[in-house]
Amino acid sequence: MNQNDSPSSADKPGCTPDPDLSIGYLLTTVRTRMLQEMDKALDPLGLTGAQFTILRRVAENAAHTAADLCRLLQYDTGSMTRMLDRLEEKGVICRERSPDDRRVVDIRLTTSGSNDYPKWREEVRRSLGNIFDRLSNDEQDQLRTLLVRLVK
């Protein structure tokens, strides 16, 4: 049996891909589903999936300012400001003027945010497992490889 003859999940009943569905549409649909799962998991902890996405970028030092977050997450500045206001009200981030450039406002996790971040991250991992556990380990590895190629 060669690669073209091997059975795939697309060969299973009910899994035949619709050729009219674009990859972009499917990726957007999966992203929406991921955010919905994250929302469900994080709601008891007082967060949303969109808020966690911001917190993750700050916690992992991928973003230090609202402008960084807007570029990374494709938010407009008004939406980002409102999101950061809500996170600051929850006491999980703080905004401080940069000591190097007073025009810049740095964002960082508070002590409470830093302490709670591992719990939030674990809840998100568990919730996303509800989606990706439908794929075998090999399929997850293949999807990860393909997505990394698209990102780079």
C-alpha cells in the first residue's frame, strides 16, 4: 500500500471534505470553536478565551505594549484598550509608563496574574483537548507541522 492508498480520516463516513469549503474558512471555523471551548473552560475562573490570548502573549514576553498586542492579535487600538481595561479591573495585569520612554506604556502580569496563569493555561490545554483529541497523535503532529510551515 503506498501513501496514496492509505486510509485517512477523510475516507471515513461523514468525514469527506467539501471541496467548496476553503482552507481559510475551515481555519477560521476551528479558531472560533477553540475560542468557544476556551470561553467555557475559563468562565468559572472569570476570564474569556480572548482575554487569555492576551494574557498568554504578555506572560510569555511576546508582547510588552498595547501596540505589540494589536500587531500580534490583529485588534484595533480601541478594542485592545477596552480588553486591557477589563483585565486591569480584574487585577491580572498592570500598565506602567516605561522608565526608558515615558510615551510607552508597558503591560505586565500582576503577582496575582502570574500566580494564576499556570492554572488558566492548564484549563485551556484541557479544553482544547476536547477538539484535538479527535485526531490521532500522528494526525496532531502532522497538523502542527503543516501549521508551522504556514506560519513561517
